[in-house]
Amino acid sequence: MDGANAARSYLQQHGVPDESIRLVWDAIALHTTIGVAPYKEPEVALIYSGVGYDVMGENFESISEETREQVVAAYPRDNFKNKILPAFLEGFKHKPETTFGNIKSDVCELLLPGFKRTSFCDCVLHSPWKD
């Protein structure tokens, strides 16, 4: 949410219309939350899809090898696979509790010693309800 909130603040300071700001906020906030963005506006779905393609290779074959080679020649990946996860972690290692419910908890589990992901099942079974 930090990136989405920072983008919103920046756009507000520059007089961008509220509807456009909301769209940018949604695209940034939802790009790591599986299952929601594809049902939002096309711009939000496109950011989510682009991130999935770039980061995890989702629908990799939907773009030809020739096109992929041209893009990588212009924008080298520079050991992306080995750099992206530590880069992600830098953004939230100071508040790993915020990773519940999205893919960032996977990063914490891999790279933060002693991190135990919050389990939805534990939340339900340890709720304050007596039943």
C-alpha cells in the first residue's frame, strides 16, 4: 500500500483528476494480490498481467520468442530472478505482518529468518469466539 499511497499523494499534488488517481492506486495496490485485479478496470488488469508476465513468466508463450529477445536486448533483465526477491523484501521487511493475504508472505518465508506466515486457518481457529 505504501507505493499506492505515495502515487496517490504525488498525483494529488499535481492536480490529476480523482478518477485517474483511484485507477492508479488500484493498479499499484492490487498488482500483488492474486485474483482481484483481473476483474477490475482494464488498466488495473493490464498492470497485474504485465507484472505476472515479467516476474513469473505467466503466459510466457503468448509473446513470440523474437519479440521477447528484442525486448530483452533493449531492456536486459540483469539477473532479475536473483535480484527481485531481495528487492521486494527491502520494501516490507520492517513490517512483515502486512504481507498476510498476498504473495509478499512467500518472500518473507524464503528470506526472513524466523518468519512464520500468518495462516488464515490459525486466525479462524484462534479467534475470540467461544464456539
